[in-house]
Amino acid sequence: MNWIDNSLGLHAKALSFRSQRSAALASNIANADTPGYKARDYDFRTALNSVADGGRLQMNTTHAKHAVNANNDSFGELLYRMPTKPMYNGNSVEAEVEQAAFARNALEYQASLEFLNGSISGLRLAIKGQR
């Protein structure tokens, strides 16, 4: 089944990343008025590197018999967003920043979905033997 993974490219992983990021951004928006809440988001470079490394984050082991989860869909850890204007209650969520990030992430999710759909359509045609 490796040929299927190769033909779909990064789009399947991109959908998974966009889904996880949507959840993080939605959490930020939902907690915009929660005192002391700190906005969090993924670092795109870390996520991209995890996919480039075969979909797994590199892990250091201290012993040769330590097991590493081969099916890790992690895109790095959630990082705290640095606010441009601090709030009086310790909350670092800036609603307009989070809403813009959420809208952009939704558009990128849709684009990944369209690319994936095109790849699947091409595979379907190849399997049927049509041009």
C-alpha cells in the first residue's frame, strides 16, 4: 500500500495537520475571555519537518531497547503565541488574530482537500484503465 501513500503525497498529512490546528485555534477563540488563558498554535516549520521525516518526529533514546511509536501523527507540540497587546487579566488571546488564522487554516484545509480529491480521481482513472 506504499504506492497509494506515495501517490497521495503530503495532502493526507496536510489534512490531518489542518484538522489539529483548527482544534487548537477554535480552543483559543472559545477561551478569548478566560482569565489567564494563553493562546497556542503549531509551528509550521516543525510540522513540515515532521512530515518530511516520514511523518514522525525524531526522538532521542537513551537506551537501544527503547521503543519508538512508528505511527506517530504528531506535528510537534503546541507553542504559546506571543501577544502584541497584553490583556489586563493575563489572557493572551487576540480575537482578530485567532479568527484570521482560523479562516486561513480553513481555506488551506479546503485546498488540501481539493488536491487530495484530484489525486484520488487520478488513481481511480488509472485503476479503471481510462484516460
